[in-house]
Amino acid sequence: MEIKIGIQNVGREIVLESAQTTDEVAANVSEAIAKGAELRLTDDKGRVVLVPANVLGYVEIGAEESRRVGFGAL
């Protein structure tokens, strides 16, 4: 799923693809904000993204999609 993170006073957002579920990401965000710690997410290539919770502007969690196979028309 695609996750977009907006940072306060920064024009660009962080975009990453993650294998984590929507509930896992939402729980990580809520926990980071509640504790005042950093938001820690892992993308689908194993890279870790750390963002201090006090500078989060927003976190947009995309819908989970199953991978499509083939060239079928929608």
C-alpha cells in the first residue's frame, strides 16, 4: 500500500510503498504521536523511514490492493 507523510514547513511529502497493513500503520502513527517519539515505518524493500512525531503534518494511508496479474482491461 502507498503511504504519504506530510512534514510541517516542508513542501515535499514522503511517499513509500509498504507491505504493512492499514491497521499496523495507523497503530504506529497513533503510538508515535501519543509518546512524542519518532514514527518508524518499513517500506517494501526493507528500508526504514523515521520521522519525528512532533513535525508530522499528516499521514495518508492508501487502500490495500491485491496485485494484478496479466493485461486484462478494467
